[in-house]
Amino acid sequence: MKAFFEDPSRLVGIPFLVVGLIGAAIVLMAAFAPERPAPQAAAGRYALPPGHARHPGVGEYVNIGLLLALITAVEVAVYYIDIAGLIVPVLLVLSAAKFLLVVLFFMHLRFDNRLFSTFFSGGFVLAVAVFIVVLATLGASLR
């Protein structure tokens, strides 16, 4: 047992394992917790503003997290199964899908005003365009 705690590579992973187990326990407890009733709308105090949708519950967040984990597993598998020249496009598409899921659900962009979506999308497109221009200017191949 003493040799286990003297190996720094194993010792570093212990805090991460503990934090991961605590996070998994919290998610499981929240997934099986009873739903709280929504507060009654007292003269429109708790009513959703126009244009806003209902936010997902804990179960939907757990499903999205599992989908993100599945996409990550597929990304790791694609990296190790080197498909002739398709590794970069496949990884880009999978990472874009993960990015969209995180932005839409965990950042609540799907449920906010369309103006925020427009600003975010415009900024993202501008950032990608600047990135491509800088790479092309520095002589990087985009293939």
C-alpha cells in the first residue's frame, strides 16, 4: 500500500476521482429527487416573459450530459481508429456538435431571446473567419 501512495502519477488522480465521484453522486441524487411544484403566478410575478420557453429539468440535463459523454467516447475512438484522412473533419464535426449542445442547453441560449443567439452566432462566425484568415496569412494549409 505504501508503494501506491509514493507513485506521483497515481497520487495526482485521486483528487480528480474523488471530485468525479462526488459530482456523479450529486447528479444521481438530483435525478431521482421529487420535482418541486412551480410557484403560483401571483399577478404575473413568476410568469415567463413572452418569447421564453420552459427550461429543462434535471433529467434532461442528465440525458444531455450522457450524450456529451457518448460523443466524447466516439471522438476518442475515432482518434485511435485512424480513418484515411477523415480524422480531422470527423473530429471537427463531433466537437462542433458538443459545442452546440453545451451552448444551447447549459448556457440556456436556446431558451433566451433570439437577439442573444444572433449576437453569439455572429461573434462565433467572425472568430472562425479571423482564425482562418490568420492561418492563411501565416501560410498554414487548410487541408
